[in-house]
Amino acid sequence: MSVEVIGTYGHGTENDFVLVFDPGEEFSITTAQTAAICNRESGIGADGLIRITKPEGKWFMDYRNSDGSLAEMCGNGIRVMARYLVERGHQPEGIFAINTRDGMKHLRVPMTGDISVNMGQVSDESEDVTASVEGKIWNGYHISVGNPHAVVFVEKIEDVGSLSVPPVVRPKDSYPEGVNVEFVEIMENNEIKMRVHERGSGETRSCGTGTCAVALAATKFTKGKLPSQWIINPPGGRLVVDIDGHSNATLTGPAVLIGDHDISRFLSN
């Protein structure tokens, strides 16, 4: 590709992304190119890539996991995209919408400070699941946040061990497109510790849709009632999830832009 293409690196609670601003949809990025950009050894390094487009005058988050596979939605990624739009002057601060493969999401975006996004309805699929790591097995819940999650509960988050390979989730046929797996330790005062293995990315420092899945599962696990609020602590930081009486989730947390990189070399093949 002869023209210079800039990718902006940013993160939300250390769940990191490369954003490519392409409102006119002037180019595409292949699966292999996405994987090359996100490669932490030879590329920029990120959990995913967000191509920002604007079909029919509406912002759209074209999100890819680090292996290049498509994803329906990313709760941390959409906040970072919103921060980009406001900070770079493409969108006034305030309330606005971003379309995703999981539908339209509305955000409250101040010029500085935490961003809130209405994530839509979180659904309990009413199915018991298990996840196992290194021979240890935990019980949990099948939760949908537009993308699939298996949320399991552990006594201590340190008991989980290595998540260098995907956990084995059963029943397997419940997740034909793969699954994000959250490991949860309940603490006092509606606080939670969490680790996550994301399909297509491996263990990440945080997962926005995962925190929403965790909030609903934790409410059920503790036999609590809706509405509820949970403070969730993945390794990368602190997020707040509010779930109303209809199981609609609002995710609030930080989003930070770090810097720009020329990614043209990754798009030349």
C-alpha cells in the first residue's frame, strides 16, 4: 500500500487495541494483516484491532481479535474508540452512538475521565457449564453479552494457574464459535477479582463484555436481586458494571490513547 496508514495505540484497563481511522472505507485489512499488526513480537502488539468506519453517516466499530477473527462487540474497545473520536475532534463530547456487530451502543463520553457505555441486555442462557484448567474443574454459567461467555467461580483467583492455552469448556457444543472464559473470585462489598481468556486473543488484562457477564453471573451466584452494581477488578484496572431490573448493563471505566504508529508496512502484502 503506497499511502501512509496510521494506527493509534490505546487501552481500556490495559485491554489494548490498535485503531485505524477509515471513515471513507478506503481500504480493508485482512485477517493475516490484523494478526501481523497485533503480534507483540514483530508488530505493534495488541489484543485487537478496531477499524473506525462511518457507513451511512453512523460510526461503526469494525472489531477484530488479535488473530484476525471477527468479534461482535468489545466493551473496552468501544470506549477507546469513543475516546479517539472525541479527543481527535471527530465527535463532540457528550452522549452519542457507535454501531457494532451486536447493534447500536450509546455512550456518555466526557472530554476527560471515565466513559460509560450501555452494553444492552445481558442474558443468562440457563445452562450449567464447566471450565477446566490443568485438570482443575469449576462450575459456572453460560452468559451472553452479544458474544458468548462461560463464567466460573473460584475460591482464590491464584488457584486458576496458567491461561496460556484455552480452558476446556463443557458442554462444547454450546459454543460453536468459541467462548470467552471468566474466572471469578467474590470479595466483600460487591467487589470481584477476575481473570479472562478471550477467544482469538488468549489471556487479556481485561474484558469489557466479560465484566458484564460476570456481574450478572455474580448476582445469580450470590442469590442477589436486580438492579445490582459490581466493582470488578481484572488485572488491568477497575471497572464498574450496573445492571438494571431488565438485565441491561452499563459499563463504566477509563480509556486512554497512547500514541500513533505507521502501519503501512503491514498492509503492503
